[in-house]
Amino acid sequence: MQSLGDGIGRWTAEQSRFLKSHGFSDPKSWALNATGLTTREYRAALSLEGKLFAYGLAPCKNGHTLKTAGGCPQCNTQYLSYARKNVTPGYVYVARSASTRLVKVGLSENFRNRLYIANLEGYAGIWDWEVRDYIYVQEMGRAEARIKRSLAAYGVDAPCMGALELPSGSPRESD
Ligand SMILES: [Zn+2]
């Protein structure tokens, strides 16, 4: 019999069913074991590992032990809307600003529109972003996690989706 907090320390079939019913075809691959971690620690771990769900946590008031960075998705499915963007197909693009020699790596379902707006608004104080390269991917979040890991090797810390700035001299600058 399922009792309150049954999922402490483990991933459960119920969590898997819940997330699959919300469009995450392989939810475990997006989850990390956060047993014993504080809120601050599991949020940092999610970001670092490029994961969406922390499991094994102390239960919420309704006995759920799974959380996104925002909160308990089983109590409030709004917390899944950000997470869902990660499993959405779209483009990873590389843009470069000639005036500053900065390179921006972004993820978008419509990158040409995104860059058009970035140039109108002067994203990062820059008005001359130009697309240099792009690729279509099935899951934008997984691509982002790979990019973050690659960039970490160059000492680039890129905390948020769609806004990674590379200093000049980074790999894309050699072309
Ligand atoms: Zn809950």
C-alpha cells in the first residue's frame, strides 16, 4: 500500500506514469536522485546536470517526492510548462556580432524571429547579431545540456536557455 512519502529516496512508477502522461517520453532520463539534498542544492544540481526533475525528496504536503526547479509538478502542472520546452523540437543556432566579436548560442523554435527581435531590442547591448550556423534537434533541452557541458571546458558558465555568451577566442571564433 502506498503511504505518504513512499517515494523518499527513489524513482517511482507513479512518477514515471505522471510525467509520460504529460508528454515526457523518457522521464527518467531527465531525472536525478536528490535524496538528502536541500532545495538550494537540488536546484543547483538540476542546472549543473541539465536535468528537469529531482526525485527522492522529502514529500510535499500531498506526499509527492518529485520536484522541478519550480516546485511540485503533481500539485501544480504549471511547473511542467518550462520543463516541457526542453523536450520540444527546435533549432540550436549560433549567432555572431561582428562589432563585438561575441558569439551567442541559442535555442528557439523560430530563431530567425528571435534574432530579429534581439537586434531590434539590442540584446546584451548588441544590435548586429547574425546567424552563422544552425541545426534542427528533437529535444532542445538535451542539446542545451550538451552545449553547456562542452562550454564548461572553456570556462564559460551559461546559466540560462537562449542566452549563452562566448568570449572571443572560443571554438566558434576560429572560422
Ligand atoms: Zn505535491
